[in-house]
Amino acid sequence: MFADLHLHTRFSDGTFAPEELAEEAHRLGFGCVAITDHDTVEGCPAMSRACAERGMEFIPGVELTAELEGLEIHILGYGFDLQDEPFLQAMRRFQTVRQQRIRDMVARLNEMNIPLEADRVFALANCRSPGRPHVARALVEAGICRDLDEAFERFLKKHRPAWVPKSRIPAHEAIALLHRAGGVAVLAHPGLYYADPHLPELVRAGLDGLECFHTKHSPSLTEHYLSLAARHGLLVTGGSDCHGYNKGQPLVGSVRLAHEFVVQLQARIAQRTAERQQKLHSTLS
Ligand code: AMP
Ligand code: ZN
Ligand code: FE
Ligand code: FE
């Protein structure tokens, strides 16, 4: 039994529908999956049903963009209450900011006399949580770029002319937001940015886990983060970060997390859920 706890669907910048992803994971022999779309949990109900139909365990997840002393980091959330209204409100705020960023990037392109309409990007994205890959797709569709890579290289990569920085919330706020909704907080792909010196601070802020297994982590990097997780008493998670066909080949299947880590994650989710119930009760009485 193994798991993939980092998957994107078409509710953000992945290309698979939840049902397609569940089917693919099932075909590959996974026993447990979590979807972690950027700033949205809209795919969770459909994924939950699709997993149940196939006898797979499902964990609701999300990926938040956060900041720590100027460094962009990604925080994965798991096991929160999907009905938590303040949490859902926060997601809607993040989505509004994402949509405005698309308009800003399109405005930059228009200033360069590239005729692209924000509404075309939104239509292609067909979701509330659009991102740069959708702008890239629109540029390809309009015949302005040959492929997504060219769109990023010419326009969308950091410091390229149409790039607009992404808004980020302080890391401790992302962690608190997840805890208040009864979820756990995990630092995503720590090998993709140098956050090691900040780990103690994140742990003090309540960070629960470290995504040690990730498609882009070499075996030695994985070992490094496994030892850091042990040193800081953090849970271990892992996932492929599959985006479907948005980034070349779909990566689902490239990371197979041992189920013992899922058991520990579920225990922490139960603990965070109980803490949330206690807080709700103490504010009511
Ligand atoms: P955003 O969240 O809007 O800043 O967009 C980030 C997404 O764009 C991530 O999923 C990246 O992996 C993806 N991305 C970055 N560079 C490229 C590229 N050269 N080709 C395709 N996707 C990319
Ligand atoms: Zn993404
Ligand atoms: Fe990420
Ligand atoms: Fe991701």
C-alpha cells in the first residue's frame, strides 16, 4: 500500500479531472491519494467520491503560497474540514488575488502590443484558481508562442516582461489558517528552495511535516530531509506534484509514499481536528 499526497487537478493548474486522476492512481496501484490544488479545495468532493468508488483512501489537501523573510515557500495542508467557512473564505480571497494577477499579466502583454484578452485566459483555465500556465496556454493558442516553454521563457518567467509577482501570505498565517480548520501543515518540496535555516522557526509556528519525497528531490536530498524531519520531530510526507499534461508528462506514479507515513499523518489530523473542536467549544461556552 502506497500513497501520493501531492496532486493537482484542473481546479487549479493541473489538466486531469479528479475522476481521471483517481482512475490513473488506481491503475498504478495506489491505495491512498490527496489532491493539493493551489488555493482551492473545490476538487475534493469529486475526488473523495471517485476514490471511494475504487476503494482508495482519500485525504483532502491544498497548496498555499507563503513567505518567510522574503523567501517564497509552499505549504501543503491536509485533513482540514471542507465545510469550515473562514477557511473557505480565505480560499476565495486567494482566488480573487490570482484572477487579478492574470489581468495584470495580460495588461503587461497588451502594453507590448500582444493582443491577448484576460477573458480568453479565464475561459481556457475554466477554474477559479488560474495561474501562469493558463496564460501560457492562451499565448500558444493565439499563435504567439510555439509551446508553453517558449511562453515562460519569453514572457512569464520571473523577471520576464509579463511576470507579475505572486502574492504570498506569511508562513505562520498559512499554518494557523490550516490548524484553525482542523488540518495539518506540511512544508512542500523543501529541496526546491533553501528553507533549511528557517525550519526551527516554522516548527515553532506549528509546522507538522516535511515533504521529504518529491519528484524533484534526488535520493541524497530525500535522505537529507528525512534526517531533518527526524531531528525536528516532523511528519514525513511525499508526492509527485503531478500537473497532468501542463508540465510535459504527468508525474503520477513517480513517488510512492509508504503507508506507514500516511498512518502518522492521519493521527496528526485527528489531533488537529480534536484541538479545533475544543476551541470551538470554548468560544461557545
Ligand atoms: P504560478 O503559480 O501562477 O506562479 O505558476 C506556477 C506554475 O507554472 C507552476 O506549476 C510551475 O511549475 C509552472 N511553470 C513554471 N515554469 C514553467 C515552464 N517553463 N513551463 C511550464 N510550466 C511552468
Ligand atoms: Zn501548480
Ligand atoms: Fe509547489
Ligand atoms: Fe504543487
